[in-house]
Amino acid sequence: MVTVNHNYLRLPGSYLFSTIGKKVRAYKELNPDKEVISLGIGDVTQPLVPAIIEALHNAVEEMAHAETFHGYAPDLGYEFLRNAIAKNDYQDRGCDIKADEIFVSDGAKSDSGNIQEIFGTDNKVAVCDPVYPVYVDTNVMAGRTGEYNTARENFDGVIYMPCSKENGFLPELPKEVPDLIYLCFPNNPTGSAITRDELQKWVDYANKNGCVIIYDAAYEAYISQDNVPHSIYECEGARTCAIELRSFSKNAGFTGVRLGFTVIPDELVRDGVSLHSLWARRHGTKFNGAPYIVQKAGEAVYSEAGKAQLKEQVGYYMRNAKLIHDELEKAGFSVSGGVNAPYIWLETPDKMTSWQFFDYLLKEANVVGTPGSGFGAHGEGFFRLTAFGTYENTRKAIDRIKSL
Ligand code: MLT
């Protein structure tokens, strides 16, 4: 008899953004005349910049001719892209990362979900609370957690590191030592950022205790302050304790194009085994490479024209972030984030729960956000708005919220 993976049955409900999508579709069906503005899922709205479009067109043209056609990509990524990443994202920033330590993928969501596969199921996982749901859900699917605890609204067997207003939405070093530590900075969902000195403490802690940090830096392009690191490899000793995940979705608008990468330094060894070699084995077995066309588009991100155009695009979204932050603050909301990240984290008014505020905003303002409790128990009473809308819609949404 066929059995299923019972670990999946521990997951309550559907994936956060699927639940939100369903609720919004239902509302729109009942209210077809209403103009609903989404500041919910962190999906970009601005078109790909000209340098990237040009690279895509050129690559498509190459695919039309036998002499320049490309079939399967090398499983770890084309050299031209891995070299561009190593130079621009790391070496130019003083980080000691080589091209062959970079694994090109179809995005950071898959990598952040898949990376746990190379670790034993007996590893203890630590996550921030609130947290991007993929880290926890994929560990649940793999059987690395206990049951869902309905009273605590989280999983047994996971170390949750509360990120609250009191600690500035920055986790404290856990007292119970974990094996795997997921960190995401600039943070999704709270929009908080960690300083280089603070991150150094995590690197030192991980090296001292033999932990591995899985560092999600998908939002690094939004950093505006000098003391905030773009990469964990800016910290001393990170090569022996950290894996870094990066995305092209938020810095270059690739949410619908799909491209990302993971960095695993050669020195990162646990249980006597190189994690680089394990991930290479996994990548080679389960992945046939990101498309040539898409990798050429990724290369254009690092061209002079690409860099200039993307700086402007990031600036466009950060203008939205400032607008949301400042206007809601003026209106009396308690807000944070939005300075080094495209997310604004606000306290729900009048002691509403996160989902009550979600329903209220959808119905009364026709604005969609993301309930903080969807990211974990400590997100309850909070709400996330994204700066990835158009400026016009963002302005309209904030005016509507203010007029409630
Ligand atoms: C979010 O809204 O949290 C992000 O869009 C999720 C993602 O990048 O997968």
C-alpha cells in the first residue's frame, strides 16, 4: 500500500501566500467593482531594465542558430555568470569568495527550501520568530521537527528566536545551542537590518559551537547604511560556518524570470564532509541548471548599464518604502523597517489580531498586506506592507489607510 510523507501532515493550512491569494480572489469575486491594491506578497511591479531586456533578446537570438545554440547549462552555472557574481558581489566588497564556490540556481526560494536536504534529520534548527515560512515548513516536510503545537502556534523541536519591538526585531544568541541557524538580513518580514559587528557575534558563536548559519541575503540591494553588511562573508571566520543565499528577484526584478545562487565556501566542513561537495552532488543530481537565456540576463545585472539602471529601480522602491513608513508614522502607527529593506512592519491598531487587521484593510480600504502572525507566533499583532508596488498605487493605498 502506498503511504505518504506524514511529515507533510504536520503543516497546518496552506502556504501563507497561497492563503492570502485565495482570500483576495474570493473578495474580488464578490466585489468586482472594487479596485484592490496589493502591498502583500513581495512581488515586484517594475519592468526589467533595458540592459537586461537587451541581454535576453540577444540570448534568444543565439538560441535560434545552430552555432550559438545552448542546450543543458553546466549544473553549477555558466562561468561567465559565476565570475561576474564572485567579482561584483564579493571580491569588490573585500570578501574572499571564488567563482567555484557559487552555485547558480532558479531562485532563493528553492535554495532556501532545498539546502536542508544535505543535513541529517537529527539536526536542531533555530529560526527567528517571525520568519520567512519556507525555512520552517521545509524542515517540517523533512521530518526535522516535532508536531505543531496549537497552544504555542509553532512546532515542537525547533528553537524559535523571538524578534520583538523590545529587542529591535533582532534575535538574541540562543541559549540552547542549535545545529542549523537560519538568518535573513535585511529581514523578511520585519525589515530590520543587522550591523556588521552584531553579525560578527553570530559568526563567532557558530564557529565556537560548530553550527552552520544559513544566511539569506535576498534583500541586500536595499541596504542604505554603511555599517550594515551586504554579505555574511564580510565577517571574519564566516567561511568556516556560513552558507549564503542570494536572489535576483528583488534587486533586478527576476520574480518571474527566476535566478538565484548559493555560496558554500570550500572550508565549510561538518561531520568530516565538505558541504560544498554535498551540495554539488545534490545540484548535479536534481537540477539541470538555470536556462542560458536567464543566466545571460543575470550577467547583464553586473554590466555598467545594468548596475546604473538597477540602482535607479531600487531607489524607486525605496521611495515607496519611505512614503509608507513616514506617512503611517505621521498617522500614529508604530512602524519599523523600510530603511535597509523593502518591507515595513507595523503594529496593528486597537489590539486587532494580524488577520483581523488584514480583513479590515481588505474590506474597508481594499488594500492587501501580510498578517504578521503568518510569519510566526511573535508576528501576532503586526502587519507587513511591501514597497514593491507602483508609486501611484502605494500613494493611493496609504491615503486610503490614513483615511480610515
Ligand atoms: C515575500 O513576500 O515574503 C516574498 O515575496 C516571498 C518570496 O520571496 O518567496
